[in-house]
Amino acid sequence: VGPLLADGNNCEGDCAAWKGIGYRYLAQLFREDPTKTEYQTVLTAGATGIWTLARNPDTTFFASNWAGPPPSVGGIEKQGSAAMALNLYAMLCGSE
């Protein structure tokens, strides 16, 4: 789907919450300077990865790794980061 924010080898617990915060700051940078198309590329890849690779269509739980695979259970940190990223993407880039 393109370049994704990476967590390293293992991201559980509080780590999963930080990904949403990182996405929020990247979205803010893009909002400040929309000519930085590389920011939009990462924002778009993140939203696409969350929805197509990291989402379990049966439970609608999201993985902390936005490249997947989708989880069978979800933690609040993972779900909050994914929801934040999807919401920000819809506000910033969704019309493209």
C-alpha cells in the first residue's frame, strides 16, 4: 500500500497508542505544508493499510501493525490509533 509508519519488531500495550499520535503529528505537518507530498503518501498508505490489511472484517478490530495481519482481538490502544488515523485521513486527504 506504500510507506507505513513502522513500530519495530513488536508493538503492544502503550506502544500501539503512540502510532496514532505519530500519525496525528504527521497530519499536522501536512496541514501546515500541503506541498510536502511525501507526507500525504505516508498518510494515504496508513489509512489504506489500516482498512485493507490491518482490519479484521468480522470483528472490525485493527492490528497495531498497519501492514497486517488483522487480529482476532483488539486492544484499546490499537483501536484508538487506527480510529484517529482514519479520522484524520478523512479530514485531510479523503477527497483525493
